[in-house]
Amino acid sequence: MGEKIYKVMKGAGATSITMGVVVLVVGIVSGVLLIVSGAKLIAGKSKIIF
């Protein structure tokens, strides 16, 4: 009985760590893309005519 609990806890822990890493990477990539697109908008600000 005890071994089954530890196996389930091990699987849940591994899944949590994996999901945490994936969410962290997606967040960093999204942030970098937003900064790059914002920099492009600022750089082309003089070309925009309203």
C-alpha cells in the first residue's frame, strides 16, 4: 500500500515540475516576443501618419 502511494506522489511531482518548466519557458518566450514587437513599433513611430 505504501509503495503505491509513493509511486503516485512521484508521478504527480514529476508532472508538476514538467508543467512548471513548460509554463516558465512559454512565459519567457512570450515576454521576449512582446518586447521585440514593441521595439519595432517604437522604431517605426515616425512612419505612422494619422
